[in-house]
Amino acid sequence: MPRNPETVKTLVTGGAGFIGARCAALALESGHEVTVLDDLSTGLRSRFDALEAAGARVVLGDVRDANARASALEGVDAVIHLAAQGSVPRSMEDPEATMDVNVHATDRLLEDMEERGLYRLVLASSAAVYGDVDGLPHTEDLVGARQSPYADSKWANEQAVLRRRQQGWEAIALRFFNVYGPGQRSEGPNTGVIPIFVKKMCAKEAPTLFGGGSQTRDFVHVDDVARLLVRLASDAWSHPPRAVYNVGTGKQTSLLELVQTLAAALRARGLKGDHLIPLMGPARSGDLDHSMADLAAITADLGWRPTVSLDDGLGELIDARLGHGV
Ligand code: NAD
Ligand code: UD2
């Protein structure tokens, strides 16, 4: 059924997180009534406060808690489910806790939605489900052996989405590749290589490349991800043929290239020095070699393409860090 964004009441779980806060802010700007649910385990109180000030209803609570879910789901008609234990190393240390949050709580959330007659779900999966798959780019139907409980948990989420679609839900899972952009933390369990390198190199510290730097990633900007999430929560669905779509750029960038791009951008802004040359560290255990999304399906079925180039995205982060303003 066509929906008017001005009347869509959207719940963003994990709304105080990196992607969730950007998504909730964009949903508000687009005219949604927004509720965010977050337990602030890795999310930030400041993001909660900013969203509340912008008009969101905020629910401080754990998605595992039935009362918190009930409160968050009140009056909602679409759910963007991002709350998760998102750290691969943490999932190795404590697989049960990861399964509890990512799988069991998601299953409970879907049951609660069903009870309320709520059938629109947009869920965050991860490129982690590809595991050690051979061949690039990664197409949605080719997956390898999963390498972590985190990857298993996202796979289980995708299966839940498939089952719900068979019951007629408007449900979709998005396999995010390496999301980066403003607001991503440079510390903590859920950080990423880009905020770490930007912070270090702007502070005149050399970055360390783990394992040589020839490994590649597909870095996608958070604004492109947020735009897609908000659209899928509100648009009329022509029922996309797939339950699962890649969300990346279709480009691979080696870590060495990443450092070189950052170094060139810093030199262009007058920063010079040895810290622009990376140090070499041992490979991180469990690291993937190469990762790149195939975008044919999402482009054909949903008409989505990323718009922010890596050069522009990195330049924006550097300018913000150096106080040049963006
Ligand atoms: P994030 O850690 O910044 O956001 C997750 C949010 O969920 C946090 O605010 C956290 O406090 C909240 N949360 C965690 N457990 C909760 C619980 N039990 N109850 C309520 N809230 C809880 O991470 P992010 O990068 O914004 O990731 C968002 C989603 O995207 C996650 O599902 C993650 O697995 C997925 N993802 C992210 C990336 C990436 O590159 N950042 C890549 C693949 C998938
Ligand atoms: C990403 C996701 C993770 C999961 C995983 C699935 C992010 C932030 N994380 O992990 O949630 O979905 O994909 O495979 O998107 N590196 C360095 N030096 C540093 C830090 C990192 O060389 O100081 C390397 C690291 O060894 C890796 C690459 O940078 O080869 C990317 O690391 P990451 O932690 O940003 O993301 P990734 O791909 O391991």
C-alpha cells in the first residue's frame, strides 16, 4: 500500500548508534514520526539527546526486554532494526550474548510486531555472512563458510526475514559492507579502520596496517545507507524479489590505497610528515582478504546506487577533524 512519508511512524532500534542515529535524523527530516530504542551499550547519550531535541520519541531500554519493546512499538507502523551486538571479536569471546541480542531478541521483536499487525521490517545484516566465499564481487546467492558467531547471527536474521516474507510481510535484510562516515566512533568495540586512520593521521600519528595492507574492503558512506533505510521504511513496495540485498559501492579499496588517499588529502591541506607513511603490523586473526559488493540486484530491483565517493567522504571526515568545517 502506498505510504505517505509524513504519516509513517518509524521505529529505529539501535537509534543511538552510528548508523541508527544518522538514519533516525534523516527519517525525522523526511517527515516520519520517529521512535528510537537503544540501551546505550555502544550508542551515545548525546545522539539520543540530539534526536529527542529534533522531535524523536526516545526509549532507553534493551531490545531483549519485553516492556522496552512494547513501549517502543507503540503507535509504530514500520521498524528499522539496527540494534545488535555488532563486534566480531566480541562475538567470538561471548557467542551466547551475541545470539541473545542479535537472534533471540530479534525473534521476540518480530513476534511482537506480528501481535500488533505490523509487517514492515528493514533489518541490518552484514557482509560478514559471506565468510570465506571465493570470487568477487559478492553476489547475494553466493556465500561461504561463516567465520564468527556474529556472522551466524546475521545469517539467522536473514532466515527470519525469509520466513516472514513467506507469511506476506514486507520484510527485507540489507547486507551492509564497511559503512563509514560522520559520527563513527574512533574507539570502542564497533569502530572501523577509517575513523581510526583519520584520527591518527590528523593527529600526526602513523596508522598501522595489519597484515600488509593489500586486503580490500568496500567502503560505503553512512548517508547512502541511511537514505536507503528511510526509503524502505516509507515507500510503497513493489515487493522486491529478494529478501536480501548487498549495500556497498561495488568498488574495492585496498588498505594501502586508503592510506595513500588520506595522505594525499592531508598533504593537499598543508599537513606533511613521516606520519603519512603507514607502519606495518601483524595480520589480524580472522581477517578477510577481499570484500566487494555486487550491486546488480539492488540497482535493478530497488534503483539504489551509492552517491558519495570515497574521496569526498574521506575529505569531509578530515575537514571535520581538522576543524576546517564542512
Ligand atoms: P553501533 O554499535 O554504533 O549501533 C548499534 C546500536 O544498537 C548501539 O547504539 C547500541 O547501543 C544499540 N544496542 C546494542 N544492543 C542493544 C540492545 N540489546 N538493546 C537496545 N539497543 C542495543 O553499530 P552500527 O555500526 O551503527 O551498526 C548498526 C547495525 O548495522 C548493526 O546491526 C550492525 O551489526 C550492522 N552492520 C554495521 C556495519 C558497519 O560497517 N558499521 C557493517 C555491517 C553491519
Ligand atoms: C567489518 C565490519 C564488521 C563485520 C565484518 C564482516 C566495520 C567497522 N566492521 O569488519 O562489523 O561486519 O566487516 O566481515 O565495518 N585495519 C588495519 N589497521 C587498523 C584497523 C583495521 O589495518 O588500525 C584493517 C583490518 O585488519 C581489516 C581492515 O582494516 O583488514 C578493515 O577493518 P575494520 O575493522 O574496519 O572492518 P572489517 O572489514 O574487519
